[in-house]
Amino acid sequence: MSDLLQFLFSGLTRGSIYGLVGIGFALIYRSSHVINFAQGEFVMIGGMVTVFLLAAGVPLPVAALGAILAAALIGVVAQVAIISRMRRPSTLSIIIVTVGISMFLRGAAEALLGRQFFSMKGFSGDDALVLLGAKVSPQSIWIFVSLVVTTAAISLFFRRTILGKGIQATSSNRLAAHLVGIDVPAVLAICFALSAALGALAGLLTTPITLTQYDVGITLGMKGFCAAILGGLANPFGAILGGLILGFAEALAGGYVSSAYQDAVAFILIIAMLLVRPNGLFSAPTVDRV
């Protein structure tokens, strides 16, 4: 029983991280129908910037805020300076551009910081807590609480704010949103900033557990994309549930089968989902009127 609880706690931690990254994919796709494959690099930026600000003597809250703002700024620059300037872009061309942005950010981090791993202490120390016979890192609690707070904040954002409603209008019909006075380019830039900020949040939260490196965003980006696919690419809340499903599946596969196969779980789930339910588990099928 304690082993099962240990795997479930591990799955909850993993799933919360994947969910945070997946929300970023879903936000951008919801507003612009763009799949941003540079999302994983914002995870790396969040961890890296936090580590180096802490090393410079900056307090943790300020370092975390600085990392989130830095990632958001880079996200805005990428959207305004590169993606928005493409003329009549196809889906494939936008994907190629985001992959190029990802490679540039990863290469810049490697050139500036090298290939070594960087670490930071847990927000509340590194001594594990014992719950029902299973050990839980205090950092895991931080990760899960952050996911809950983020979920509540996004729900209020979409339901209660004008900007949130503007994002939903832009998602439904970009031309109609423009005609009623919504600044569509500004909405898209804000969505990229929010997406990058969520990626950075995931990065700085997970660094005390997994360390960080210039290419850490490759794996976490792929897992976040899988979470978004599972939940439905245009559904941020579905991405959260998809991340939790993936996290639990990986933890149970690693515990009861072999840890060598846990990274393959994401690929298996993506393939199965695309074959069985391409719209995701928590999205209604789209209907095109002719």
C-alpha cells in the first residue's frame, strides 16, 4: 500500500508540472490556433534565471518573479517581432518558426551557460515529509498548490475579466473580434506572455527536484504537449487533467513495469489519443457548417 501511495504522490508531482506546461500550449492554441514548440524553452528559462538570480543574492520571491517576467518578455518579443510579421503563414510554417525559436533559445543558453546542470534548494527545505507511509518532498506540495492556484486564477481570468473574454472572442472568430474593437495583435501578444510565464513557473518550481540544464525544456515541453493533446489543445483545464493523467501513468509504469519505459508512456498516449479521439478527452468534437 505504501508503494502505491509513493507512486501516486510521484504521479501527482509529475502531472502538476506537465499540467502547468500544457496550459501554455492550450492558451496559445486557443487564441491563435498556433502550436508553440518553443514552450519547453520557457521552462528552461524559468529555472535558469531563478538559479542565477539566487546566486547573485536576490531573494527567492524576487528571483522567481524576475524569471517569470523575463520569460514573458521573451515570449512577447517572439510573437511581435517574428510570428506576427509572417505574411499569410501556413500551419506548417508557423510550426517551423517556433521550432527555430526553440533551437535559438536552447543554443543561446548552451553558449552562455555551458552544458552543466544547475541546482537550487527547495523552497521549504529538502527534508521529506512522511504521509501514510510514503515520503513526499515539500517542493512537491509547492508544485501542486501552484497548479491549484493557477487553475483558479485562469478560471477567474476567463470568466471575470474583459481581456479573458477578448481571448475567447478572438479564439471563436478573429475577424469578428477585430470588428467589435478588440485589439487582436495585443491579445495574441498577451497570450504568448502568459504562456511563457506559465512555462517559467513550471521551470522554477521543478528545478529543486530535477535540476536544470540548457536542454531540459525538450523533455518537459514534449510532456506538456502530450498533456495538452490529452485534454484537448484548445482547453486549458483539459490540459491540466491531461497532465495529471500522464503523470500518474508514468509513475505507475515506472513503479510496476520499469523506469526505462516511463518516458515512452507520453508517446504511447499521444498516438492512442490521435487514433481514438483526436479532439482530446475533454473537448467536444468540432462541427463545420457548409
